[in-house]
Amino acid sequence: MMKYFNTTGICHPDRNFMADTSEQIQQILRHIDRGDYFVMNRPRQYGKTTTMFLLERRLLEMEGYLPISISFEILDDTAYESAGSFGKKFMKLLSLNRNIQKQGYDTLFSDKMGVVSDQETLSETLTQILETIPQKVVLMIDEVDRSTDSKIFLNFLAMLRHKFLDAQRGSDTTFHSVILAGVRDIKNLKLKFRPDEERTLNSPWNIAIDFKVNMSLSAPKIATMLDDYVNDRQCQMDTKSVAERIYFWTSGYPFLVSKLCQMIDEKLLYLRKSKDWVVGDVDTVVNILLKEQNPLFDDLSKNLENNHDLYKLIKSIVFGFKEYEFILRDPLVGRAYMYGIIAQTEHKIIKIHNKIFEETLTDYFVSKSKTTDNNDIDSIKGTYLKNDGSLDFEKILIQFQETIREKYSKSDVLKSDEFLENDLRLLFFMFLKPIINGHGFSFKEVQTGAERRLDVVVIFKNQKFVVELKLWHGEVAHQNGIIQLKEYMKTESVEKGYMLIMNKNKQKEFRHWIEDEIFCVMI
């Protein structure tokens, strides 16, 4: 069978092109060797199930270990009707495990299934069975998220916790190591016994260690996957440069890494009738991906739609309305991180996890503003292309200035701090997006400081434009802003810059001018 890039289900090293994750596997094995209990909590499509599969394979190769890998995804609602029902279903899952069956241990579980009537009898039965198995039994449970709101499941965790502590005292026998995989960090769940009771401070899973293994894919790790591809397909590719471009877009999010590679291999090369990759292919398929629906993007919008506070937080981060510290103890920040939407900068400030998310979230908020908030602005007035096909960015800014003047100059809205700080930024992207969509991207970077400016890098085909959005704070601050933008232009290797200045003064003029290779537009 010819190997291929896989974005659904488990990735198999013999069938699929995969990054080298041996370092991560080795780190997890060290935890298992110590007998740790932990939660592999990572966002959706982050490689949890594949990692569990690779761990199981590795443990089977090691002497003295017996991994039991099961999934709670197949449990129906009847499993949570009572402790006895859950216990029987759990025992059945164990008896059906292939590793258990190959060792001939399946009857140990199936024969004892009938005596399980509650958590206590389940615990006693597990003790009896595990005492007869000479190997170190490692229990691996995938897809535990659907169970986390069940009191039955939380009591099950409490039972495993109790057995773990008793085993450390030498008064019980239990699983050597337990690994739970899901999106939520079950270690922080709290147990309650009555509907009207506050959740207690004691988590039923507080024995679990913090799982700090980095499961994202660095550029060098992505390159290992591309090297495998090149050797298999006998094609030409600068794997280091392509890997770095993939990482630029994905920040190592495993699904996005594999998806871009899959799209180049199965869509782009087929259309181009070629088998060789170039760096520009990555940007091409990113443009295609942003127009498609996929489960990951659907999850992004679903999570925002279901939580108004999360919606406001992410919108504020995307458009640079406000700067937030990355504090996971904050429930809202913790939720955004759990979903994989955000990450932290080196200064411990919240940022969007990757540029693909930033682009699709920008499109999402722009669309929502048009359809829900009735906040629209027309950017399709003639063409913004020069005769040679290049983008006329000066014309875009002048037309945006004119559009804002026509729509808002007769009201006091332009003098509002809130409008200038927030809505005008959103309006600019509403104006810009239809012009560059399909041909380019806009990368936003919030700059700290009193002026809270927003630097935007617009990529259109092979052109790059650097534009700064900021409030007018007087001539001295403006000259400092010119110096800062010039420095940023050097960083981005462009000779000309653009400045969109928002001025709330009553005596202001809607004007534009060129100053030190910077095209300035005042609104």
C-alpha cells in the first residue's frame, strides 16, 4: 500500500506519513514507568488518539507491561444509569480488549461481570483480577469527555484514586498506570454528591500528575515527515523551508500540519501534474483551506457561539481591542486554552494559537458583524488593482477614508473612544477582506504601550504591505510612531509603510499625506 497523509482517525507509521514523535513517546513512557496517573488533555484533533495507539504498540514491545486501551466513545446513556450498570459496561470493555484476549485473560473479566453491582464490588473485582495478572497493567481510556458530567464517572475516578492510594500503602492491587485522554483536564473536576451542593475542593482525580509533554510539531519534526515523503515518492523538495512555512501557519497544530500536506499531495500536485513541492504551495493550500468547512473550524465557531463571554474575549484578541495576561486560573482563559484557540507570547500575553485560526476567526467575526450586527461597509467600488495586476494599497486606504466620512461624519460616533478603539478596526478588516480574499492574507500583531497600536502585515500574491492602525495622540506621539513603524518596516523588509490614524478631535481633517516613506491617512 502506498503511504499517504492522514487527517482522520489513527495515523499508522506503516501506512501514513508522520512526524517523528519518538521523543514525546519516550517522555510519556517515563511517566508510565514511574506508575503515574495522568490526563492527556489536549484540544480536538491534536493527536491524542494516535499517541495512545503508539504508546500501546511501544508497551507491547516492552517486557512486563500489558496495556489495555479502551474508549468511552461507544458507551451509551444506559452506562450512566447506575454504578452497577457502569461497572458492567467497563468490565465488558476490558474483556473485549485484544491484548487481554491474546493473553487469555478475557474470561477473568467476563466471568466476574455478574457480581459487579456498585463501585465497591467493581473495586473488589478489579483487585482480584489484577492480582492474578503478572504484568504491569496500564489502563488507557480515550474519549472521556462525554463522561465528565456524570456523577457515576466522577465516582469511578474517586474509586481509582482510592485504590491508587491504598496500593501505595501496600493494602490493595490496582492498575500500574492510568492514562485518560480528552479535551478537558479532568484533574481539575470537582465532585458533588447532591444537586444543590457546591462542588467540593477535592478533585476525584487529584492524584494525577500535570501532563506537560509538548504534543505540537516543531518545524524540524515536520521536516522528518516531509523527508519520509520525499524518500517514498522520489520527488524534489526543500523540506526544511517547506516545514518552516507549514509551522509559520500552523504553530505545529497536528491536524493543520497534516491537512496542509494532504492538500498539497492530493489536490495541488494533481492539478499541477507535478510531484515536486515548492514553499509557495503552502500558502496556496492555506487559501483553499480557509474557504472549506472542516470539523476543526466548525468546533471553533461552535465554541464561540455557545459562550458569549468567550466570543467577546476572542474577538477582542483577534482585533487587538485589548491586551490580556495569560492566566490559566481565569476560567475564561482556561476554557479558550483548553479548546486550543489561544496560546501565550514570550511575555505571557494571550495570542491566537496560529495564523490559520487567526485568518478564519477574522473571517468569522467580519461575517458575523455583517449578518448579525448590521454593521456593513462597502469595499467593492471599482478595482484596487494597477495595470500590472499589483495591489494599489494607497487607493484602498483613501477609499476606506472616504467611505467612513460618507457614513459617519454627520454623527458624533467618530468622536467616541469606543468606536475609534474597536469598531473602526473591525470596519477596516470588513473593508479589506473582500479585496484580498483568495489572493492574500492579513496578519495582525498588537503592540504594547500607551498608544496600543495594531500593526498589520498584508500579503497579496508576492506583495507585502505594512500598515499601522493607531489613535492620534498629538504630533510628538505621531513622530515616535513614525520611528516605530520605520523599525517594523525594516523587520518586514519593506521600503514603504502605511499608517491609518484615527483622530477624535473636532477640528480634525480627513486628509492623507506622505511622510518619510510612510503613506498616512487620517480619519
